[in-house]
Amino acid sequence: MQDYCDLKGRVTDFFPRYLARLDVLFEEVALDFARVGELTG
């Protein structure tokens, strides 16, 4: 049971960081698209 609690704690700790990283990734992709739009437009 302790292992399960530890695993659950690690998962809940992991998700916010993962989502934050996704946020940054989307931001970078949006910036890339804007840059490409400027070059082609």
C-alpha cells in the first residue's frame, strides 16, 4: 500500500511539471508559426 501511495504522489507531482512543459512547447510552436508567417507573408 505504501508503494501505491508513493507512486500516486509521484504521479501528481509529475503532472503539473509535464503540463507546464507542454505550455512552453505550445508557446514556442506559436512563435515559430508567427515567424514563418512573417517570412512567407
